[in-house]
Amino acid sequence: MIRTVAQALDDAAAGPGAAVPAHSLRVVVPRYGENVVGGAESLARELSARLAAGGRSVEVWTTCATDSSTWVNQEPPGRGRDGAVSVLRFPVGMRRRPRLFRELSRGFFRLPRPLRPESAWIILQGPWTPALVRALRRGPPGPTLFVGYLYHPTLAGLPVTPGLRLVLPTAHDERPLRLRAVGRAVAAAHGIWYATVEERELLESVHPVARSIPSVVGNMGIEPPADPDPERFRRHAGISGDYLFHGGRTATGKGIDELLAAMAALRRRVPECVLVLAGEAGDGIGQVPGVVGAGRLDRKTWWDALSGAAAVVVPSFLESLSILTLEAWAAARPVLANAASPVLAAQVERSGAGIAYRGAQGFVEAAARLLEDPAQATALGGRGRAFVERDYRWDAVLGRFDELLTAARRHAG
């Protein structure tokens, strides 16, 4: 049963002297829930569930918003549960208007850095949740893991939270990463949990203070189902023959428009080629030749779709870690990754399980090669599965979290 936000805030603000259960963890993430689309949010939910299953008392502090474009309050405030995980939701204090925010951001980043009103931009970026930040400041000093560097709950909340402060930054090379407020938040952390070596190198180059903070690399585990059925997905989607697959969001930097343009060029070479779009990318796609909008898929259908793809396409050029890439490899399918993303390019190079393409022509050449040579696609996919089984097991991920906690406690003194 969900309690009122006033009651929940009373509990959260019990004060620094409140008892904290042994092996407790508070996870702070801007959005949370089964129906929330987003890699960082999915990771936060999976990590919370896995840590709770391992015996920790896990409480997620989040907002009432599920849409990151507007931050409209859609869930009721107060306490609830997500399986073994306790969830405490706080209302967002101000709705964001996406078009206006984009225009204001253009002006903000054109200003010389000393003249930028960072605090105002961070509030507009949102989700502006002053009640959550107040509760963090006044709450008990247990370990707190902040997921995502970019948003108000982390930038305003991390520096004022008592107790052990950990951050899982999900950083990629974008202008907000260079804000002074990000540097202050990083400096206030006692431990950093990176997705990849490339993410660590990026954050340490932009904010050198990160070099002195304990860290571990590897925060995602992949556990595929035992019996995916590609033919079941083909029946579901009403397609036959080979298809490429992509699933994810349509936010700036995810490369959907570029992918659709490249797909049109590919069909001039391979006319029968089909691209299946799932998730937010597949909603409302309309009538595009050779493109099937599958919409949002349940987990069984998602893995069916992955396992039957000739290749999985990851067109994003802003990534700290591509969960889609890892899931494709866990399903033993090769990946076509945008080489404009250093993380994707490095993942492909380390695994030997895909092709990193550049531009529309590079996509056409790489996709045609795998469509025309299924044996090569199968060999690449097999390497991908071995890579995931070696480096992305959940038991190893949870072991890294324990390592980070130990190192962070020493760092905090």
C-alpha cells in the first residue's frame, strides 16, 4: 500500500541518528518502474532487485515522473514496493517544456562558462525535486548510490547526503558533463562505479578529481532466457526472412533519424531487407518502407526478437554502456555499432563480435556483409556470447559492488 508523501517524508527525515539496518542501501534515480524506458533506469531497477535478492535492505528514492521529456508527475507520491525493493516517490516541483528547454540550453551553452547560470539550468533540466533533496540532507547516513550524473537529484543531492556516497555516473561525452556542478558532485563521492574503462577515462579527463576516488568497472550483468524462439517473434511481428533489429529510445544522441536514412540506402542494395524497431523507437513509426514498428515488447518477446535478428543495430553516438549490445551478444547475435561512440567502438573491438560502422555508407556495407554471409554473422555472435559470459555475469557485478563499498569506506575515513 502506498502511504502519503507527508508520512513518507517524516520517515525519510528521521535524522542522522536514526538506525540504519545492516547491509542497507539507498538508491537514488530520477525515474523508476517496470514501464520506464531507459538504460540507466533499467539498470537501477535490475541492480536494486539483485542486491535485495542477495540479502540487502534496498530502498529506491525517486520521483513521481516516468517521462524524462516533461517530468510530469504520473505516479502517486509516498511509499510502495517493487518486489523485494522498497520505493519512495517524491513529487517533481516543476514540469519541463521540451522545446523551450532545448532553446534555453542552446543559449546557455553559447555563454562563456563564468557567465552560465548553472543552478538555473540544472533546475530546468530537472527533475526538480526539492523535497527529495531535503529528505536526503536530513535522512539517516547509510550508503547511498546515485544513478546518473546528469539530473537534479544527483547534482543537488549527492553533495549534501550524509554517510557513504557512491555514484554510477552513466557519463558520455556531452556538454553538461563539463559543468562545474558535475565536478563538485564527483568530488563529493566516496566511490564511483563505472560501466566501462572508456567511461572512467572520459570522466577522469574532464574532472581530474575522479582519479583520486576509489572506483570499479563493470556494473551490468546479463542473464538471457534459456529458450528464446525467433519464429514466435516472426509470427508476432508478421514478418518472414532476415531482419535487422533495434530497440530503445528516440532521445537526442540515439541516432534513430540517421538509422532510418541509412536503412533507405541499404534497401537500394538489399531490397528485401527489413528493420524491426522496438521500444520507444518503434512507437508511432508510421509507414516507412522496410521498417516494422514492433512497439514495446515484453521480456520474452524481446529476447525472441534479439535471437532471430541477422544483426542488432546500435546507432547511438552517446553511450556510457549499451545494454542492447550486451543483450544481443548474450543472444549470440552480431552487432552493428555506430563507431562515433567511443564506448561502442571499444566494446566491438574488445569482443570481436560485431562491426563498428561510420556514416550511412559504412552502415550499408557492414549490414550487407552480414546479411549476405550468415556464417560470418553466426561466428561474430558466438564471440559475443563468450564475451558476455566471461565479463558480464551478475555474481561478478555484485562482487564488484562489495569491493567498491569496502574501498569507499576506507576513502571516507
